[in-house]
Amino acid sequence: MLKVKNINTYYGKVHALKNISLHLSAREIVALIGANGAGKTTILNTLSGVTPPASGSIQFEGEGVNGLAPDRIVKIGISQVPEGRQVFKGLTVADNLELGAYLRFRSRADRNAIKLDMQHMYELFPRLGERKKQMAGTLSGGEQQMLAIGRALMARPKLLLLDEPSMGLAPLVVQEIFAVIEKLRQEEGTTVLLVEQNAKAALKMADRGYVLETGKVILEGAAADLLESGETGFKTEG
């Protein structure tokens, strides 16, 4: 589904991504792990068009996406859930979800489908249904994360880019969110590229993983193998 080859991304003169190559197949969950500053978020921002690469190629379903504007990338099926959630705090839960579908409002048929999709979000995240008229800024951190994911899903993405979905959340809320991510893969065929501060939890959930260090991929493989690798520091004892 996604093929990234030798991309280089810069922030001014800072060489943030150095010849990064990776791939995702349909219905996979792939984890990006590494220390802060390793380049994980930059990869997501590069794929979503927020920080275009200076060189290299990105192909999505066989088509090149280099140079496409972020809204065009959303339209072809890639949605990002940003780090820190970034919901519109002065708008209601329902308004936030509708904004996630803003590219679909031009079609009358899609406007009808949007209403059904919003109902689906309330089924995935019942707490959002209970609070749909509530201002997003008054939600708990976990509820805001659910809303951020729901907003991205309203674009009907084929590939979901998730940036630190567990950050600052209670363990039970994290379990709930991870269960929804797995459900999206199993029932709707959504492919997920996951950046997660809890690297061990991410690898337990993922099919494969890439380990980054200072803008480079230093290790890749099946998630189970990375968990058992002494190089990642997760090797199970006994």
C-alpha cells in the first residue's frame, strides 16, 4: 500500500530524516519506535504533506504523492492524528467530527453518509456520543484523544497515521483506544502507522516495527522479533 524510498527531510538546515525507507501492506499495523528526536513524528508529517521531503519518493497505492498538498493527501486516503490531540476546543464534539469530513461535503450522497459515519464514531467511542454537544475543551485527555481519532476517521482513511495516542493517558483508557485501533484493522481493513512512546505496548500490538535513531532506521523486522531482540532492550527474561 505505502512505499517510502530514501526520503530526506529538513527543518531549515537540520537534516531530520536521512534516507528513510519503509513500507506498509494493507491491513498492517506498523510501529515506529525510538527516542525523542529520532524522527518519528517527522516521518508522519512528511507522509501527510505537512513537511514535504527534499528528496526520495513516496508511493501510495502505486501513485506518487510527493508534492501533494495535505488536503489532497487526506482525499486520497491518508489521515493523521497529531501528537497532543489538537482538537478544536471551542467547538463541540459533533462539530469536531464534522470538520474531519470537510472534504466530503461537496457531494450530496456523501453528506448523507457523513451522518451515518458520525453515528459510527459514537458507537466506536460511546463517551463521544454521550458528550456530542459538549465543548471539546471540557473533555478529559482520553476523551480528547478519542475525538482526535474519530475526527481523522471521518475522512474515511485507508491509512491512519497515529502520533503518540497513549501520551498522558491512564492505562485503562490506553487499553480502550488500542482495542479500537485493532478493531479498525480487523473489521474495516484500516492500515495503521503508529508512533508510540510506549514502545513495548506498540510492538505487542503491531505486525512489524522500525527502530529509529537520529533520523535513520537502525533496525526493522517483525514486531515479535524486535520484542525479543537484545538490541531494542525489550528481550524477555526466563
